[in-house]
Amino acid sequence: MSGDLGAGKTTLIQGICEGLGIKDYVTSPSFTIINEYNGKLPVFHIDLYRLEEIESIKDLGIEEYFQKDGIIIIEWAERMFDLLPKKALKIKIEVIDENTRNIVRD
């Protein structure tokens, strides 16, 4: 998932998690990098905002999550597009104005 700061990435993820029956409060893991939630399916919420270099991202072992059962949602995923599986769904949130967003499959 990509989009400018404040575009609504975390808000969309909160809605996805709610739809999966996750009762936990879903927040952006900007400092912890990865949050895990349990619902109908496990959700692995990853935020790469603080990581800009691909080597730092590789060192986290994020690619290991691609082998797990569940849904992996990555904010700022454009920072690791080359590492994403071919079947990854890329979503971009574009800010139209203060109250309007355009969500497109990238």
C-alpha cells in the first residue's frame, strides 16, 4: 500500500481488520515496524515509513512473512517493490482533497 503521509493508509487497514473480526485497536507500527493481529485470518501490518534503504528492509526479514498464512499489509511498500511477491496486490491511495481519496490498484 502506498500513498502520501496522511492519505489514509492506516484507516483503510483498520477497516480491513474490522472486517476480519479483529477486536484489537489497530495502529500504525511506525516505530515497532510490524504489528500482528488475530482475527478470521492473521494480519501482519508492516510500516516502512522509517526505513528508506532496501538493505535495512531486507535485514528485518520481512520476506519470511510471505511464507506465513494470513494477510500481509505493508504501508510505504514502494520502498520494497522489488522484494514483493509477483502475486502482491499493490494499492495506491491518492488524496483528492481534505475529505476525498481515490484508491487505485497500482
